[in-house]
Amino acid sequence: MPGRIDETRPFLSVNIALLTVSDTRTEADDRSGSTLAELVAAAGHRVAARRIVRDDLAAITQQLRAWIADPDIDVVIATGGTGVTGRDVTPEAFHSVYEKEIAGFGELFRWLSYAKIGTSTIQSRATAGVAGGTYLFALPGSPGACRDAWQDILVHQLDNRFRPCNFVELMPRLQEHKAA
């Protein structure tokens, strides 16, 4: 992978909230949420909150807005509800709160996923953006997709030592537009 870790820079842990979108999952069988929690902790970050909400636009949006308003949450990672069925509304909820979309995230996720699952990746509407100084990422609901997104993209972009650039070093500047 292009890029490198600059060991001369200190690692900065970020606070990450995990959201599972599902009508059927419980904490006991939320494999994707558990996968993300393990990966986040192993990377040295803090799981600041974890919730399961049903596939409902209002419920997802309400939880996103609560975490965006929470100064102790730096990043939200959601899993589930990114497909194309009638109940899949996670991208719509995310887009309703974005101040800025990070279009390259979904594009990169699908490009990386193509090598593993072929054209089935086109069914994913993975998305990312920023709102209220909080990074927001919506991933598909499978543990494999969560693992791929974390290991191939997020672990690097959420590490302030990653060069040539990363999301963490931009955090202090995410709300510059409000200062003007």
C-alpha cells in the first residue's frame, strides 16, 4: 500500500461511536459491530459509544445528530443498511446530515471490494462525510466488509502518523467555516 507511518509523530487516539443499523440484530449477535469494536480497540482508539438502531430514516438520523453534537465523539462508523432494498436507508440518513461528502471513500471502498467480491460490490452504497466536526462513515453490514473498510482505508486515515496525509490531522480545521 502506498503511504507510510511516520514513527517520529505520536499516535493520537480518537473517540469512535459505532452504529449498527438492523431490524434483527441484538448486541449478542451483532457480528459486524463486534468486528469493528475489536478493530478500533486493537488500533489504539476508543469505542466511545455503541448502538443498534432499526432500519428507519428518522431513527438513524436522530442517532447521527446526537453523536455529531457530542464533543466527545470524533468519528461515527455505521454498519448495515447500505444496500438497495426498500429498507436500506442508511446512505439517505447520512446524506441528510452531511456538511461535506467525502465521495472518494465510497469509490475507494468499492474499488478495493471488487478484488474480493467482484461485481457484487456495486450493490454497496458505502458513503462518508463530515458534519459538525465529526467524520461519518457508512459501511455494508457484513463483518468482511467492515474488516476490509477498516484494514484497507480507515486504520490509515484515522492514524495521524500516516503520510502523506490523514483525516486526524484535519480534525482541528473541520469547522473553520463556522469561525468566519
